[in-house]
Amino acid sequence: MNDASIWSQQEAALAAALLRLWETAHGTLAGNVRVLVGPDSVAAWIEAVLSPAERVAARRNDGHLLIQRYADELLNSIQPELRALVESITGRRIVSGNARADVDTGHVLCFFVLGEPLARPSSPGTGA
């Protein structure tokens, strides 16, 4: 299997996992998820992450700050699971990563730099 095919499979798996993770944590449906996997990186974004009420609140000055803080805290709470999903699906350690909610556009943006392959546990009887 070539790299493009592997990356395509990883993109589909990451998109589904990321959507599930966000919707479970946030409690509402989100829009499309787009993921790009490259040789040493993963970029992802989720569209329409805010509920209609959150979008209205975000348009007001006082509401914008409140919704931004909420989205940031939500991302902080799911960050360990998000990183674990990226590592598990790509089979690579994350060297550096960031996830940010943009309440102006209603998107969540994620970027991860990938490092060495994850160590595979040795199987009994294989001598590994």
C-alpha cells in the first residue's frame, strides 16, 4: 500500500474520531471535518462547531469572550484524548501540536507535527 493510500485511510479515521470527540464533549452536532495527513504532520479543522445560541452570543463583545473561553476550555479538556487518537491512528508520536477554536468563523483548527513511530509492544513467543 502506498503512502497516499495509507494517509487517505488515516484521514478518514481521524475525521470520524475527531467529529465524535468534539460532538460528545460539546453535546451538539458539528459540521464537516477535514483532515490532511502528510509525511510528518496532521492538519484538521471542524466546521460549524458552535450552536446557534453560541453563534448569537459570540457576535456580542461580552459574549465573544465568554464563548471563546468556553471553547478553549473544552479543547483543553479533550486535548489528551485528541492527541492519543492522532498517535494511535497515525502510529507516530506527536512532537508538537496545537488546537484552537476560532469563534469568529466557528471552526476548530488542529495541527500536529509527527515524530518517530510508536513502539510496538512485543508479542509473547516472537522473541521481540
